[in-house]
Amino acid sequence: MRIALLFLVSMAIAPAQLIFESTEMTRYLELTSQQTVAVTRLRVANTQFRLEKAERTAVINRELEVELRKSLLDPMAIGLRHVELATIQREIAEADTKLKNDIRALLTEAQKAKLKPLEDAQRLQGLVNQAVCEGFLDPLPTGSLTSGLIATTSGVGSFCLVGVGFRVP
């Protein structure tokens, strides 16, 4: 975990050399190099935050295991750890929302307009996955960005593996 943090910190120092610079989204939105560097810095900071929270979550989970193995359970100790885990989940959700908002603030109006069709497609993704699972659509060809994904459908307990649908009662 420490190596990953060091790697991310080193990337934050020289973000212009990151892979993000050449992604399809960068080309699609026609991001400037300044926007790309700013987005990369934001993403690196978010990833570093998430890694720190993952480390703390692992420690809390180990502490919970110890507490739950005791013959006399301490509800306060167990409860405090569960509250801390819930707090971490909320902090991560807030950080992700902030990341999205900060990235969008960097975009021009024309670039924001280019996101609209992607948002529309995202709203249909569940239906597309279900159509693939039920045989109405062919799965994407092997090697495409989303081929081979496990698709979930809107029903609780439903999932699809490479075009074969299953329903768990």
C-alpha cells in the first residue's frame, strides 16, 4: 500500500506524463494540456485519498475481527468501528462528488455539451445490458472496452455472464 501511495505522489509531481493525457475522453472532449494536467492532479489526489481510507478501513476490519473473536463482546467497541466505517464510506462518496464537480468546473460549455450524449447513454446502460443478456443484442466484440463485463439487470439478484442470464430467487 505504501508503494502505491509513493507512486501516486510521484505521479502528482509530473502529471503531464500520465497515461490520462492520451485517453479517448481527452480526445473526445478536446481537452487542452492545461485541463489534462488539472484533471490528472485532481484524480491523483482523489486516488491518494481513497488509498488512505482503504488503509484505515483494513485496520478497522482487523480490529473488528479481534473484537468479534472475544468471548465477551464489547458493543461500544464494535459499534464505534462500524460508525467509523460508515463515516469513511460517506467521506469517499463526498470526495467522489467533489472530484466530479471540480473536473466539470474545468470544462468549457462546449465540452460540457459533449458530455450530454454520454449521460443519456449511461441512463440506458442497464437496459442495454439486459438486452444483451436476454439475446436481443449481440455483446460487444472481444477486445472492446466493455466486452466481457458482468452485466447486472434492474431486478434484484439478476446478473448476466457473457450473454447468459441468470436469476437468483
